[in-house]
Amino acid sequence: MPQFDDFEIRMLDILQRDGRKPVSELAQEIGLSTTPCARRFEALQETGIIKGFAAVLSRRAVGLTVEVFIQVRLVSHSDGSPESFIAAVQRMDEVSSCWTMTGDHDFLLHVMVPSVDDLNAFVMHRLMRLPGVRDVHTQLVLQNIKGPGHVPLSHLRR
């Protein structure tokens, strides 16, 4: 695991909350002058610790009122089905995230669509028709309590 000093940990914590903060303000908040802060910031980007910056959109404000988690189980893992499934999911705009999982299902998808009718069409006419898909289990999100989340950093302070 990479080693971080207190300046870098505080920098990462602040940037997760406000990625648009100017380096001059960031430096002041963490207690460094601008040049050393800028060097550390660039190093964190170059090493891939800071992967990028993006706007966080409200799904509801853009008309995506239905949010679901879908567990998918494949028929087989030895016939190329996992690779085929992954390639198909990467092309599906409705799927915002996808994870491989242990347990009863092979994949967990985070999906957002405008309506329940759109969800039905997505599941029945696209997802279930992918080669190798055995079954799906859909869970409708009623309320998002927390997230999308930040990366926890408290373990770095030990």
C-alpha cells in the first residue's frame, strides 16, 4: 500500500468533497504553500491515485426516476459467456456500474431508467436476451440514503 503523509490525506479528503477547489485554496486549507501543494497534486494525478474529476448529476433532474440493482447469474463460466456479457454491458448506457460478485449471482448492475416500462423493456428485451444469461434478480431502489460514496481514507491515518 502506498504511504501518504497528513498533507496528502487531507488533500484527498478535501478534493473528494470539492474537486473544483483551486490549488491556492487547497494549499491554504492543508497548511502548505501553493508550489509544494501543486507538486503533490500533480504527483497524485500522475500515479493514478486521483483518477479524474467529473460533475455529479442528479438522475431525477435528467428524467431517470427509476433506479435499480440487478443481480445476474450466467449459465456457464467456461463458454465465453462472462466475456460476452461484460462486453454487452459496457455498451449499455442504462448500466452506470457493473461488478463481478461472489455468491449466488455473478454480476451486480446499477441501472437507471426513466420509467418502470423502460425497466421492463431493458430487462425483458435486452438483458434477458443476452447469450449465457440464466436469470436476473431486480431490486428497486426506494430511497438513496448515502452515496454515491467517497473513498474512505481513515485507514491511512493509522
